[in-house]
Amino acid sequence: MRAVPNKFPALRVEGDLDRQGEGLYDKMNGVGAHEIVIETSKHDETLSTLPNERVIKVLTIYRERILDLSRDQRIKYIPVFKNHGADAGASLEHSHSQIIALPIVPKRVNEEIDGAKAYYEYIEIIPKLTKVAGFEWGTGFYINPTPPEEAAKYLREARLQGNRG
């Protein structure tokens, strides 16, 4: 059992936030951390089949990594999540969970905190860009896996429905 850097991180430790306002929006660099917690050395085991003392060890790893990552002053929120199976968004079959250290507290998290203080209702419409998995559910953020250059190329070559010219 151990935590390792994600080979395909959503965020990277290196760099500055470089937060800037752009119109109605803020933008910043993808600074943070993204780690994988390998829950067992055996391929056929899952977190749910581990004995209690090994589950405690996994939880201890979460705690240790959260404490270490939170020493970085840029980090404001650290969710831990687990996707189990391809339908849940897991890209690895081996039992693992993930830790992502974010430079901001997501709006959804702030809303949930506020909602715990006072009951309220709201409606949110989210386009489905990809599978909704642990990171998306836990933060309200959606990772767009399409590079901007590829999206721009697709849009340049797209024809509007009914356009014959």
C-alpha cells in the first residue's frame, strides 16, 4: 500500500497559480497535486475484501497524504475518491483510490457547506462531456479530456445541420 503520483495528472505541483480575471470568469494554471493510492498489492483484492487492519492502513495513508499536501499554501481543498469499475470511471482494474489537491474550494462544496447551515434548493444543468466519476461528483469540476487545439479543429470543420454550403 502506498501513494504515488498519477501518471496522467489533472493538476501538477510545479508552477504558479497565475490567477487572472477574464470577463465574468477567473482562470488559473492547473496547479495542485494528483495522486493514486494503491490499496493492495494483490490484483484480485478490493478495498471491500480487505481485513479491517488493512482498511485502516489505507485510511492512514489518506490522512498522511492530506496532511502533507495541505502544507502547500496554494492548496485549499483535498478530496479523496474511489471509482470502482469502468462504469464508474476507473481506468485501472487494480484496486486504487485517488487524492487531488486543489487550489480552490469548489463552488459545489461551498454550497453544500452553506446548505448544511440553511436548507435550500437549486437546479444545476451540466453538459455530459465524459463519464461522471468520483472527482466530478466530489468537486463539481469536470475535466475536459479534449485538447483545445483538437476541439478548435473539430469546430472549424463542423457543418451546421441543414447547411449545404
